[in-house]
Amino acid sequence: MFGKRGGEGFGKGGSGVGTIPAQPPAASSAGRSATSLLEPGNADARQQVAPPPLQAPSRKRPPRAEDYYDTKSQVFSALIDTIDLSQLAKLDGESAREEIRDIVNDIITIKNFAMSISEQEELLEDICNDVLGYGPLEPLLARDDISDIMVNGAGQTFIEVAGKTIESEIRFRDNSQLLSICQRIVSQVGRRVDESSPICDARLPDGSRVNVIAPPLAIDGPALTIRKFKKDKLNLGQLVKFGAITPEGAEVLQIIGRVRCNVVISGGTGSGKTTLLNCLTGFIDTDERIITCEDTAELQLQQPHVVRLETRPPNIEGEGEITMRDLVKNCLRMRPERIIVGEVRGPEVFDLLQAMNTGHDGSMGTIHANTPRECLSRMESMIAMGGFTLPAKTVREIISGSIDVIIQAARLRDGSRRITHITEVIGMEGDVIITQDLMRYEIEGEDAHGKIIGRHMSTGIGKPHFWDRARYYNEDRRLAASLDAMEQKSKGI
């Protein structure tokens, strides 16, 4: 249809794959998914059938010989000379894939390459992925059990499965191909990565988070990191199933989200903060106006009245940057009922606290910290980073008057994720912010397979500080029942 066959002459549409505006095939987008708090193959799911320690896949494909890449390069060049890329771009993903396969089969026949059927199928799939998708990344993006993809130059790719990092057999032809794929990814969200702008944050069409750092900053070739989103969005019920929280604790979290407590989710990198934030936002009423502010848009709110905002990096002249603080400030002029900040990293924490304290109850955000107490200290530090010359006691009063609940998430050394603390911020006593835990996770040991054994324990508090807020929303009885059930379960009653 689009090749120079049977006297049908079509002009060249371009000289490389980067010029093709076609969308990635459905097979690839289906597998990109939300970051989970716990992978299904991990934690409690392993109590029934205990697998051996996780190792590299047993059916690991041997590294491809240079002959394969030489053949692929020749076929690819012939394909680009033959096909009309402008016509190809008008087709849907599946039709375009079939057309490319037909032409590549013809090229292999004409050039008389000696290939087995399996090698030919592999070559066809690779070339289709190069033209229409993200090249060698496509098989990894299609897998729903992978939570992270880490590419360290063209010859080395690692993946995270069930909380453990293993090396994949995937490799790229060279660093040029890898950089070309990185440029294709970031260009979809209007950003660029090259020698003059070597660091870039972007996202895939499904919201999966992407970071690229290119030479000269990356010495051994472009480094690409993808935090994948699961195609099935997680909810609190699934977190209970995976053991991240107990049913009673999940009900307390549901009430916290419902009664418009101001919440900060604290945790280390990869602990599941964004997933937990997505779960909590599921209990926001559908008639509330929500505004989200993120560096890279990845929240997946289901309410109908949501405004999504995203920061913008400076252009090549160093101008035009829109920071998180700019977005949070602008939020206050957009009549929000809740403000959701994807990740608080700097002085914008002061504006978020001000918003929480001025009628925007139920606002939420995430912060990198290892404990609830460290989370409070980090907020003080970030306010100081903004150049605010406020007394330390005043800053702490602002924090204690704004934050209602801190939820601590953690990634344990066996790869599992747990909600380790549900902590209330009560107020000030002298110069110290007073907190109290409603629930915490206690580690008791590990089993023969290295899996952490622990349990969620109630601290025995039956009437939390946000009790009046729960009563205002007619959730006080359910809150009392959940806390009582949590305490009884902790005591083994």
C-alpha cells in the first residue's frame, strides 16, 4: 500500500524514525501502569506458595550478535527508503504495524537474508517497535509486573519486579538509538533533551513518570528511568489485600479522606506515596473542585471537577520557568476546595500550609521523609529555604495549625511496601509540635525466605484529635468502631 511495489511510487517521508508522529501501539500503552504500594507477586501473596529467592529469569535470552544489528540496520534503511511515512502516520497503530510487517517481509525476501522463522519474527517485532513505539523498551512497558525500568546506557537495562532489582536482557543498538527514544518520549509533553538541556522530567501517555539525563552529564550514555503505572488503578481494598494496611486501618484512612483532614503523606523514594495519595483522593466527594499541582502529571483523580496543573522548566535561554510555588500561589485564585500537591520539595510548602489554614480543608501533599517527626522537620527546613525570616516557633505554629494527619509509607528491605504510621498533629507545647500515633507497624522478624514479618498495632487512642471534624461529617460512629476494632485486633481479642 505504502511501499514502492508493483510500480506504485511514493516519495520518502523522512530519514529517521524520530519524524513519525504515529502514536505508540496499544500493546505498549496497555502495560504502563500506576506505581503500586505493593506488587501482587510480593508480600502476603507469597504466604501460600513460597518461591525460591528471586533471581534473573531462567529463560534469559542470550545477547544478540553484532550480525543481528547489522541485518536490522540494513532492513531498517531499506524500509525508510521504501515507505511513505506521511501516509503511514494516518493509519491506526495496528494497521500501521501490519503494513510495516508486510514491507519488511518483502525486503528480507528480496535481499535474501538467511534467517530462521523465529529470528525473522523477532526482527519484525523490533522494527515495528522502533518505528511506532519505544523500540527495545516496548516488551518491558507491556509487562504489568514491572514497576521500574532503569536504562544505564545502551548496553545495560535493569528492572524492578516484586520489589527486587534484576538485570534484563534488553539492550539498545547504540547510545544514539537510546537518545532518539528518549527524545521521542519527552517531545510528547513539549520538552526536550540534548547536550544543551541534558536533564528532563517527562511522562508517558498513561502518566508513568520518566527521567532522562543525557551526555555530557551521563558519562556512559543516556540514563533513562521510568516509574511505571499499573494499568489497574490501586485502591485501599487492594492495599489491604497486599498487606500494606489492615482493613480497620484502611477504614480510618477512608474517613480521614472523607472528612477533609489536611494530610501529608511522608515516605522515602519508591515507598508508594503517590499510589497512596491516589487512593485517598478516591474518597473526595464528586461535587468538590480539586486543583492538582505537579512537576510531572501522574495523579489519576476520578472526580469530574479536577483542574490539573504542571510546572514548566526554563527554555534554552533560561527563561519562562514556572515553579511549583507559582502554581500553588495561582491555585488560591482559582476557587479551589482542595489543593493536591503531587510532591512538596521546596518553599511551596509554605504556600500549601497557608492554603490549608485559610479555608481549603482537605488539601493533601507528599514529602520525602523517613518518619512523621522527620517530616515536620523537613517542612521547617523547606520554609527556611524560601528565605522566610520567621521565628522557629512561628513556623512550627503554622505547621501544627495546618496539618491534621501524617501518613508514613515505607519500603522494607524485602521489597514490600507498608503504611507504618498514621500520626495526628495535635498542636504545640512550648516550642515543640505534639503528635500522637493512631497506628504503627511493628516488625517482628523475617521468615525463611527473607520476607519481613510484622503487624499493624493500635496505640489504644479511641478519640482522635479530629473527632469533632468526623462528627461534623457524621462519620464519628464509624471512626469509633474502626478504632475499637483495630485495638481489639492488636490485643488478639
